[in-house]
Amino acid sequence: MKRWVMLSELPAGDHPETSLAKLAALASGVHRCSVGAELPGSTGGLGAVWDVTAETVPAQLISELPGTVDVVPLIPVAEQIVPLDQPRRVKRTLLLTVRTGTTADAVAEFEQDLMGMPYHIGSIKSWALSRVGGDSRWTHCWEQEFTDPDGLNGEYLAHPYHWTSVDRWFDPEMPGAIVEPDIAHLYRWASGPVLGV
């Protein structure tokens, strides 16, 4: 099985979430599909975020989605799954691009700093780091699950580890920054586990 993150526009109408659920249910050849509308505060997306597990790229699903679709094939680097007592959780997806010409050593150090976050930031539950395959404009996908939006917008974004060890890779005013400024920071509600299934 392979995983994809897909960004799509929201279906038109008064109940886009219902339309998204119907589209997900109709997707043939898909082992697992979780989808939701981006929550306020998300940036760089198209309106909806899909997490899809299948043997091959879900072409039928893609063809049924409205408007533009950004299909991001994931190549796993590492993950850790933390069961939650509650089914509902916030799924966060960060898509980013490391600048062309960045040394392999710098990329490896950057990835280690990302994977160090869950050991310092308690609000991160399950997480996964992937490189992006194919001809996508993205190079990495950093995913987490939280019990609620406060875990992401509070402890995660304000944590000293984030500001001292991770933000330096993103801040263009910092020497050694390697991440292009165009990122997709997307989060949504999920009705159950997304990572590790």
C-alpha cells in the first residue's frame, strides 16, 4: 500500500463536508480515505485535504474532484503512532520545499530536527515524516495528529524547541535556512486515526 496527500477545492453547495464524504465512499481501489475541510488558520491549500492509502494512485477519485487537485505521493522516512482515547482528532499536514542545492547533510539535520519535535512537544500525538516522490513541487510532508486545535496552535507553534531548533530552517533571515517560503500549513478535523492505518 502507498499513501498520498491530496489537496482539492471544496465541492460547491451548502454542505461541502457531506459531498466530500460521498466522494470518498465512491472511490474504488482505495484501502483507506480520510478527508476534511481545512480549518481557519490553514494556509497554502485549496480548501480540502485528503489522506489516501491505495495500491496505485486513485485516478477515479481524482477525476471526480472539483477544480484543481494537487496529488502528493509520500515516501515514508519515519513515523510514530500514539493511540488516542477519543476518535475525533485534528490532522495537521505541512507540505514544504527544501531549496535546490541544499546539501544532503543539511537535509538530514533538518529531518532530524523535525523528528525531534514529538519528544519535546507533548501535544503531538501520532506523527509521520515523508519525502515526496514524483514531479511534485514539494519535497517533504510533515504530519501530526493532535487532540484539538489548541495542541497545534498553542503548545506546538509556541514551544521553545519549535522556535530554537526548527524555525531556523524556515526563517529566510536566518543563516542556514533551507526551506522555500511557499508552504502549505493545513489542518482539519478527522473522525478517527489517519496516520498508521
